[in-house]
Amino acid sequence: MISSPVDLSATTIAVAFAGVFLICFMKGAFGGGFSIVGIPLLSIVMDPVTAGGLLAPLFIAMDLFALFFWKPSTWSKPDLALLLPGLVVGIACGYLVFRFLDHRAIAIVMAVTTLIFVGIWFAGGGKINIRPRSTSKAITAGFASGVTTMVAHSGGPPLAMYLLPLGLTKEIYAGTTSLFFTVGNATKAVPWLLLVKPTMGVWKLMAICLLAIPAGVWLGWRLHGVLDQRQIYRTCYGLLIVTALKLLWDGISGYVA
């Protein structure tokens, strides 16, 4: 499919710039995984498929800049060793889902699963209960994240459902998430560009939006430094609700449109 033409008006540029800035801010603050919060802004001025084509290369630039802050000392290497193979396989499966199957159902299932996970956490008093590392859960989370990041630019919920119960420090949580999505976004960029085939207008808008990346990531990173461990975890769980509701809306509205 070819992305729809984009009108490079001042409104389009301003809205797209704001959307990319918001995604970068979330990446700086939490390491990534919540990029879907900026997509509703982009959807004001372009269709979701075009937004996906715009974001796919930008994610790589965001990730590379974010790694200046989330250095190797903040990566949980044992968890990444378990998560990354499933992520790559999940992206490949997500590509097939996007082309041949109903990705709206995937969005709905992931949204409901995420809401149940968050509901259980809040019902338990919102405590950080540390659970042991699980190979099977890590592989499942990596795979599910790969599928959902490919079909909906929202691989955060499965990863968070695995990492948050481990009780990692806020720096290790953010750094591990950042590297995870650096690998994921680099892997899915080519499949997305093959699916969407951005127009010249999209490429021009992409170049403009690159300017939002440094300030957005840096400001998010500064916020991360201000918040304490409990605030970071509460915010992440809150963002999971926002992400799940957006996924649920996308899935259901796709059936009734």
C-alpha cells in the first residue's frame, strides 16, 4: 500500500512535530514503549497508516539519541537475552498479520489483557512486588511485543507486563526498555516502509520532525531523574491504561467504521 499524500501546511507540520516531540519525551522519561500516546495527535492530520510510515524511520533516530542517556550500565542483559529473540520473531509474524490477517483483533486482545494486568496491580494496593525472572514469560512477552509493535506501534504493554513485576530500579527498567525498542524499531523499519511506501511529502515532514528529537528525549530524561522509584512505576502503570484504551478504541472502531 502507498501512504496517503500529506499536505505540508503549517497545521500539519505543527501537529506532527508535537506528536513526535511527545513520543520522544516518553522515550526519554521511560525508555520507550509508550509511543502510541503520540499517535492520536498525528492522526489529526493524517491516516494511521501514513503515520506509521512517518514514524518508522524516526523511531530509529529517537532510539539512537536516547541511548546517549540510557547507557549499557542501565541494561538488564539477562532479561534482554531472553526477550530479544522473541521480539524479532514477533515482528516477522506481525508483518504477516498486517498483510494477511485481522490486526484489529490483535489490538483488542492486547488491550483487554493489559487492562486486566493493571487492574490486578491496583487491586493489590499498587505495591511493587518482586517476582523471579521467568524464561517462558520473557519469551512470550518478547514475541507479543514484536507482534503488537509491528501492527500497532504499541509493543510497550507486553514488555511492561514482564519487566514491572521484576522490581528493577527505575534506571535499569528505562535502559532495558530503551535498548529493547532500539532493536525492535530497527528491525521493523524496513517491513513498515515496504508496507507503506511513504510519499515525498511524508519524507519531507519526517526531516522536519527530526528537529523535535533532541529536546524531547532530553526533557523526558530530566523528568525521569526527578521522579522517584514509586512515582515511575505508578506512572508506567497509568500509561498502560492509556495505551490499552487507545488499542481498544482502534480495534473496535476498525470493526464499526
